[in-house]
Amino acid sequence: DNRCRSLNHHRNKLVSTNIKVTSQLNQPYLNHFSVSFNINKNSKKLGKMAEMAEELMSPETCALIVDIRSRINSIKYLKFHNDYMSALNPIDELEPLEDKDAPKTFMEIKPITFDEMITAKNAQVYWDTVVKCRVIDEPCNTGFVVEVALVDTQYTVCRSMFAGLFDADDINVKFGFGREMAIINPYFNGQYVSASRIENVVFLKRNVNRCRVCALEFLLASAWKSCRGCKARYCSDKCWKFDVENMRHYLICKSIIN
């Protein structure tokens, strides 16, 4: 028995050593194997990602993103020609909101979605609620209002605007593509979602390793294709062409703007 135990011990040690060496030598192969294994294991997740991609590539979403990108391009152009104020829209003048402290504990907060706010058709602040969402494109900075396109956990896309004095670098970090956030006491007026005050926006993690169009998350560093001008990432040539043809990528691409 002792001899068998000793042999088994050495055999297990040898196997673990071989696995360790193999993982160091064939890391790309193992990465591809783990990706295929996860895909087969998480078929439900793939179904949800396909549903999200369908929503993100819908005509309504394309129209929203093109509108925000057009404003980004207009503001940069008019700033250069010292005609900045003509780029502003009356929507930039956010309505004053009634102030109220955020709930002290998470037990007091009820989750809410964009659909629930849109179907209500009432301009109001949804007190003691929180909506979790993610930025799906570049933010538009008008100087005192940040305008972004957000998608919530139910894959509903909505325009969002936040009032406050932000530094340009601060905006790119807080409201950049891939930033996840939780808006406590959200406000919806029929056109856009906002926060009752900026302190009620909780900035969560940011993941830029996503396709700019379908939001597919990259597991491998070599999986994406990048735009040479603005470094936007895409999972395939199909998504790249979709962004160029349907979302007017040239409006935000630095190589074309400059």
C-alpha cells in the first residue's frame, strides 16, 4: 500500500508538472481551447449577446448614435472657428430637479429599467430606484452637459444627459466607451435619462475590450480589429463596415477630424 501511494504521488506530481510546462509552451492553444469550451458551456449567454447585438444595431440605435456623433463633430468644428454656442441645443438646458438624498442602504433601492421609465410616459424622478447601464459610444461634451448613449441590463438603448462642470480628460474617463454605471434616483422626461444630481451616479468598472458595434467582449488580445485613426475596436470586418456605413464612423474618427 505504501509503495502504491508513493507511485501515485510521483505520478500526480509528474502530471501536474507536464500540465504546467504545456500551459507555458502552448498558451495560445489553451486560450483558444478555453474560449471554445466557454462558448459551448454558456450557450444562454451567447443568446443574450445576440439579443443585445440586435438591439445595438437597430435603426433606432443607429439614429441616436449618429445624432450624438454629429453633435461631437459640430462642436469640435465650431470651437475651432470660435462659434461654439451655435452648436448647443435647447435640450442642453436641463430642467431643475427636486433634490433628495440617495437611500442610505442598498436594501432601500429597487432596480428599474429604461423600458419601465419609457412606458410610464411621465416626466418624473424615480425615487429610491437604480438603473444599471453601460456607455456604448463616445460622449458629447458641450461644456456643462455630457450627452451619451446608454444600454441597460435589458438591452434597451436610451439617450442620457448629465449636468455639471467636467474636465475634458475626466469626461473621457468617467463617460468613455465601455464605462458601466449605476444611476440612483434616475430622471426621465420623455427624451433622455438623467440623474437628480451627479453625486447619485456611481461609476463602476470600465471594459474597453468590446466591439464598438455589437458589444462582443474579447477574451483574446489578438481577437479584435482596430481603426487606425481612433483605435476603435471591432470583432469583424462586418461590424467595421456597419459602423462606417450606418453609424457614420468618420464623424468621430480622429484621423478624419484632424
